[in-house]
Amino acid sequence: MQHTENLDLLLSPEGQELLAELRDHSPGDELALATRLRRTHDAAVVTAALAQARLRTRAAAKFGADAARMYFTPNGVEQSTRTSVAEWRARRMKALGVTSVADLCGGIGGDALALARAGIRVLAVDRDPAACAAAEANARALGLADLIETRCADVAEIDTTPYDAVFVDPARRAGPTGGAVRSASSRGGGRATGGRIFDPEAYAPPLSWAVEAARRAPVGAIKVAPGIPHEAVPHDAEAEWVSERGDVKEAVLWFGTKAAEPHRATLLPAGVSLTGGRLPDPEAGPVRRYLYEPDGAVIRAHLVAEVAEELQATLIDPTIAYLTTDQLTPTPYATAYEISDVLPFNLKKLKALVRERSIGTLVIKKRGSAIEPEELRKKVKPEGANSAVVVLTRAAGSPVMLLGQPAGGAM
């Protein structure tokens, strides 16, 4: 209950005063600042305010400017959906005609806030009292309390039939014994701690329970790990992988969308989506003038074939997700490089080329190679005014190094 008690302190007039004072504080000055504040304020309130200020600083990467007004628990910062992804999901819900959502395992309310901002009424459920208290405080702090009802309960006890949609965000981190941990019930909706869990049935609640809950609603969505095995995706689900600036953030299993294709890759911040999942793997061929690196969401969604068809491209190796063409065709789903050299991997040759071409800025990319980029950089020692990209990979089954530039010449 400590985090709940800390939140009570923070919501007091003294706590609010301290949080305002700490809004722009420097972490390096924290010790001296704490000593000064404890001369004029209750020590427990100072401790709680400083801890919350640190959490807000961490949370800014996910929540932007809103973080300075929100309330967090340590696990809440770690586990919450970042605002950009939550807003994308809320827009999809809105486009599907959803007006109300039962948000199960809602944590500190990251998804509930995005849904409410889209004009959707939300029941946010979690078993963790600290998470519930933070979610309620966040709804008030951001002016969304009229649209968000917070309920501290076991999600298995919630009647979701009055709602247009169900969203479930199960815990995917292991406790000391290896199972997913909630602060209370395994179906409670508290945040998990520890290492990531890869078996969907070890989620809390298990994926099978979440699927049944999602299927009972007109629209259902379940947040899952991006690495979920494709064979674990239910036959009646649309699986969506979401990336932000090339970094895959999550996967979502959708029910009730009547999607024509089983897989979707969504790229943020552009908000573009590629669908498919039925094409055979592209053919492989020699490395040509342009190399394309598909976005991580495209690769996770097994939609490389769709990009290959769009570009009229082939793979450089049957086991590697790099595409190649003779013509440059702009696409939001892959990054293009113009290749100048295709060589068997050889460290001495690479060092010589880097030296001869005065390459000081060397971007090292790899796929299908055991070489660590930073170790390679130390050995190559790039120096000079020019820049280049080297791709360490396999082509036709053999290790190769591909030298080139981003298509268009911009680094």
C-alpha cells in the first residue's frame, strides 16, 4: 500500500507545492535540494515528491509534456503504452464505431487517457490499488475524469457486456519464480515485474482467457509481445505490429474488425499501415544497385513479400529480410540504400576501404551476422570527413559486406 499512501501525500496541498517546485529540478542537485526542502516540509512528503519527480522524468519519453502532470508507479512507467501508440489504437477504435471500452489490466491509465481523448467512455480496471489510484489521479489531472471510471477489481469479475469494446493488456514480465506476477490476483491487472515472458499462456491473465474476453465484445483488442509466435495468433484475429521510428513497440490482436487480411504493420508517426500475409516468400537473387531494409513491424508481421511485390524486388538471401532492386522506388515501409561495393566479408579489406575513402562516419548495420557492430567499429577505426553505410549480412548463403549510402545521399 506504500505507493497509494505516497499518492495521498502528493495530492495534498503540500505535495502539490513540492511537485510544482520540482518540475524543472536537476537530478544532479537532488541531494542538496532534498536537504533544503526537509528544513521546511514534512520529510515523508519530500521523499514522495522527489521519487515522483524522478518517475515523471523517466515517463517523459513515453508521455511527452503530459508526464509533468501525471502520477506514476515504478512499474507503471515501465509497462505503460506510450502515448503515440495508445492514440493510434484509440483512433482505430473510434473508426470502428466504438463509443465505450472496458480497459482490463489498465495500469496507471495510459490507454484509458488516449481513448477518453478520442471521445470514448472508458471503464479502467486493475487489481493493483496503487495503479488504480494513479489512473484516477491521471484522469483528473488531464481533465478526463468525466469519461474514465476507475475500478479496483479482478478483471475476471467484470461484466463487459455494456461496452462496445474490450481491451486487455496482460502482464508479460516474470517474477522470481518465473511466472507472470501481478500485485494481487493472476487475473487482477496489476503490473508485472522481472524478465519478459515469451509463452502467451504464462501471461497474467493467460492469452486464452484474454481471447475469450475479447471475443465476447463487438470489438476486442489484446496487447501482446511483438515476438508472439505466429502460430499463437488465433485464426479469427487480425494481428497488428506497431513500430515507432523503426522501433517495434508492440503487437495487438484485434477481433471484430472484419479485416480482409490477417496481418497488419503500422508505422508511426506516419500512421501508415500495410496489410497482407497471404503472399509466398519472394525469390532470392544477386545484390543489385539498391538495398531495402524493411521496417521492423513489416518483418514481424511477415509482410516482406508485400513490400517486395510493391518494389518488384528480390531477396538477397532466402533467410535474410533484405530486398534488392535496380530501380529506386520510394516506400514508407523500407529504408533504401544505394550500394557501391558487394564484397565477401574481410576485416582487412574493410579497414583499407574506410581508410582510402576517408570515412569518419560509418553506420554499421547487420542481419544474419554474428559480428557486433561496436567491436567492429573499434577494429576499423573510421576517420575522415566522409560517411558511409556498411551492411554485414549474408547473400546467397555467404557472409558479405555491402558498402553504400542512404538513397539520396543523406546520412
